[in-house]
Amino acid sequence: MSTPSQFKKDYYGGALMTLVGLASVTAGLQYRTGTLAHMGPGFFPVAVGTLLALVGVMIALSARGEKAAAAPVPGHDHSHGLPDLRGCVCIVLGVLAFLLLGKYGGLIPATFAIVFISALGDRSNTIKQAIVLALAMCVIAAVVFWWALQLQLPLFTWGG
């Protein structure tokens, strides 16, 4: 069950993320932002700050719903005292796979690998859910990075 202190941590953490995001947007607007096709020096801080602020608001709002949360998910308590390293190991392995496949396989295999392996770090995800998430992120990566931003990373390549 969520404790009142957990509610406060999530609420204040979300509020802090929102403030940092808004500060980034404010600072970024001091520079020329440009357009998506011709980005200026302020574009990245404004875009990332906006996303950070939105995520912060969502975290703070979700914390409000946690006041009356149900019992904890089975298998998530670590009463044996050892830390659960599965998530950390999967994230590190996912990044390493992305680096390797980005160089030798292209954007799609690299994106699939990082999302699939990282998703397996969450014990509540099934392999089917990880595959669906990875495929969806491959489509998003292709549209955003390859088509819209025209990133010079091929979708598929064999070798290096």
C-alpha cells in the first residue's frame, strides 16, 4: 500500500520536474528556436523542457490517485534484503545492444533490441508485451528519426 510519505515524494518529485521543465522552456525561449526542419539553438531545450514539464504533471497527478492505492503487487517486495538487479541489468544490456546493433544492424534492430531488453527488466511485463512495445517503438523511431528528422542512420544495414 502507498504510504503518505510515498504520495508526498511522488507529488513533490512531479512538481519539481515540472518546475525544471518550465525553467528549461523559459531559458530556451531566450534563443532562436527555429522550426523542426531548421532547428535553432533554443529548439532542444524548449522541446525537452516541455516534455519534462508534461511528465512531471502526469507524475504529480498520478500521485494523487495513489492515496487510496490497493495492496502492493505480488513479487515486488524484497523482504530478503537483496536488491532486485534485474531492471538495472536489462537496461545496461539494452543500451549495449543498441550501441552494437546501431552500428552493425541499423535503426530498427537497435531500437527493437533496446526496448525489448529493457522492457524485460520489469517483472510485470510478459514477452508478448515486450515484443508489442518494441515493435511500436520501432514504428515511432522510423517515423520520427528516419523520416521526419532525416537522421543519417539507415533503417537496416548489414555489417558496419
